[in-house]
Amino acid sequence: MIDEVFQAFVRQYPDAKLTAADQPLPEADFKAQKHKHFSRRALGGAIGIIHNARGQIVLAKRSGMHAGWSLPGGTVEEGEDFSIAFRREISEEIGVSFG
């Protein structure tokens, strides 16, 4: 599935420059994040690509242990639909509400 998504992206944006970034997470931070998600009964994550007609992609700037740029998204809470979680996360992270 990931390969199919990557190939579709490259077909749609042949001039895009793709860069891989690896940000190792210290074990203590990983355990803290794991505990946080398990205690909230997180069902998974909702993340998406938002782009305009010119192909520019929206990124969210994160701080703390996840400092850096990433696609907007986050945790799907218990009892929450993935599409609702995505809309909520977009509103929380970049201040945009839609449909």
C-alpha cells in the first residue's frame, strides 16, 4: 500500500523533490508517548495531505519531542470516526475548519 501511494505521488508530482528524514526518539520519550496513547485508548492516527491547485502541501510545525515539520494529523480518540478526528486535528494544528 505504501509503495502504491508513493508511486501515485510521484506520478502526480514528477518534479517534486522527496527527502527522507529520520528523527530518532529516545527510549524514555517513546515509552511516555506509548503510555499516553494507551491510557487514552487511542484507536490509531488520522493524517492527510492537504494541497492547493498549485500542488503546495500544508505542513504543521511541531515542538517538543516531535519538533520539526510534518503532515497535520493526530490521534483518533475512542468513539471517534477517523474523518472526524482528521477534521479536529486540522482545526487544532493549523486553525482551519472545513466540511
